[in-house]
Amino acid sequence: MTIRLCTADAGGSRTASLFFARFAALIFALVLMRPAFAADAAISPDKAEFGGQCTEGLAEGKHVLTDCSVTWKDKDGKVYCFSNDAAKAEFLKNPKESLERARAFIAAGNVQTTEEAMQYFDSADVEKFVDNIIKAKVAANGGLFPIEDALTGDQLKLAYDGVDFTRTIDGYGFFPDVKFHDPKDAQKKYLIDWWVSPVNGQLVVQETRIYQAPMQVEGAWSTVARQPIPWWWIPASEHPGKMADKRGWEVMSAVEENALKQVGSDGVFKLKDDKTGQTLDLKFINAHQPVRKLDNGEYFACTDFRAAGTTDQIYDVDFWVKEENGKMVVNQVRVHKVPEKKNGQWVQVPRYSFKDLGESKVVPP
């Protein structure tokens, strides 16, 4: 079949000309629209994570701005940008680890800003904030708190028992420990950590992770920490670069790593009392600020531990830390304060004062 678009008559010629004019206009419009469609496909940098910076670049300790033409979306719908396809491919080799390193780099750069903002909040504010979030989720989910177990992939629904206590890491934020249990078995207990920091004058949840989970030991359920170094130290302990003077978090990270190496499957830290020789069964609560540097070059950090199986018998344990071959290591541990019952209440009784140790200066966080 042959279709003639042109004919010998003037009317046919005008019809063909009109057809081609409209066809050309349509093609031209489609060409013009192509960039617009491409722009719609890309996300605006201000709506992406990290302000549109290359996520792999951040993981490598570099700030690289992008136009977000190359992106990746996680299961929660968060969009991450990359400077090119090669950076994205490198990131996707281990997204979880790369994201942690990127967040650590960002957190380290925001230390001073976050530290200043934290002055307007305390542990009570944070615990109330987290409590309200959990109660709202519980009310919307049939009386249970939904959370995905990142380790197993299980979709858990847990009964809420309340906030246990809150750690504070200056410059990084607040880390409340929240207690839950399996509604089908109250002995299967979970401790879930929340990372909360102030942003633009308001508290914001940065991340939530299961820190301790139930494990069956000799026929009974025990609550066991999941990794050798607590995840809430990662933002500090992975801070890239080297400083001329050590920061408080570097010392405290060394303390945490040393302590956790001695924790058993039941989550108990065993410490030989340097005065009595008794072996103490302890559970970590938090580390104190400030860290101090002694005249002999060693660092001195205080921590609180709770006697295992109790809620109010608190030990103050001091750690001496020094630098060896570029790494901070613990070289001495002493019990500073011990719990004693007076007038029906447990109180901490000091064995010595840090002033007894000589001159010292406060180490920046």
C-alpha cells in the first residue's frame, strides 16, 4: 500500500505541509521535554541524605557535592547521592559499613555544633521525648512496638517496659537504653538503644538499634550484647584523621573496648577489686566527662558500673589510658568508689580523690 502525503492539487499540498509542521513541532517539543523528565527523575540535593553530598565520598572522609543525578534508595525510602556510577558501585559493595563510616565522618565534623546545642537539653528531656515516640507507636500498633531486627531480618513486635537509663556523649548526642520484652515470653528481654541529638533546636532520632537481645544459655534466657564494641561508640571511635592532642572520646573509646573484651556471654564485666582482691560482677552504665590528662602523659577516665543483679549498687571505676604505637590502651584499672548501705540507702563511698593523683588538666571532648 502506498500513502501519498502530497498531491498535485493545492489543497493536498497545504494538508501535507500542515502535517509535517505539526509533526516537526511535536518532535521539537519532545526534545525540549527530555531534560525536564531527566530532572524530575533526579532528586533535589536538599531532599537527599547528607544534603546531596556523595555518600561514598563521606565514607572515605571527603566532602564531595553532587547534583544527585546518580542515587540509591534504601528500604526506608531514604535517597543517597553519588558523584558518579563508580562511587555508587563501590558503596554498594557494603552499604551498611559505608553508611556507618559516612555518618561517623559527618558526626565528627558536627561535634562542636552538637555539643553547644546539647546544653539546652538533659537526660530527662531525651527520655520523655523517646517515651512519647514509643507510646505513640505502641498505640498505633495494637499495644506492641514494631521494629525490624537488623541482624536476623525478623519483624519484631515487643512489649514496652520503659527507659532504663541514658548515656551522654558530648558532641554526639544522647543514647537512651530502652527495655522491651517478647510479649509471649517475659524472660526474653531486649535492650534497644536510641541515638538522639538536637537539630535546629529540636530533638531528633538519628538511629535505633538492638544493643542486647535474648540468648538461651544453659536452658535459661540471658540478655547478651551483640557486638564487642557498643555501636553507640562508632561515631566517635571511627572519627577519621589524627589530632595532635587526644580527645576525650578517644580515651573513652579505649576504655569501652578494654571493658567489653572482658564481658562474658551474660553481659557481665568481671573486675578484680585492686584493694580487696574480690572479683566483682558488674554491668556498664556510662562514662563520665571530663576526661583528664595527668602530668605524666597518661589519661584518666571515670566510669559507672552497676553490680550485676541490682539497680542501686553503683561502683565508680577509674581507667588509666596511655598511647602506645599510635593507639590508646588501658594500662591500669582501679575501683574509685564502692557502694555502701547507709540509713537504708546505697551510697557511693570514695577510696581516693583524683586530686591525690597529682596535677591534671581537662581533655576536650
